Amino acid sequence: MSSLVNSLKRQNTLLQEENERHANGLDSLASMLNEALSVLDGHDANYVASVRARLGIAQPLGGAVSQPVADGPKAEPAEIAPTI
């Protein structure tokens, strides 16, 4: 019975170490994603805001989302005079 307990304890320790490696990798990926979104924010703030919202990432403090550019006045089609 003692060897089974020791084996399970060792396995538990190895699984905890593996879990820690995965957690560190995930933290690294999250940091890289946040850095990439920060760089992209200067180019397309609306897209970055939508990605952050979809992924549940908090908006950085002071990070204002720019308003979409409004289209100019719509041009009405000119009437074409009939040709003879």
C-alpha cells in the first residue's frame, strides 16, 4: 500500500508541475496577445475593442475607442437627358 501512495504522490507532483508549465505558457500567450492588440489599437481601435469584448479582455485604462468615420453626404444620381 505504501508503494501505491508514494506512486500517486509522485504522479500528483508531476501533474502539478505540468499544470504550472501550461499556466506559464498561457500567461505568455495572453501577454503577447495583449501587446499585439495594443499595437493594433492605434490602427483600428474599433476592431481591437470588438476582439477584446469577444474574448472578455478588459479595455485598458484610458483606451478610448474611436468613432467610426461617417460617410459623407450621399450624391443623388444625375438625370440623364435623352439622346436623339
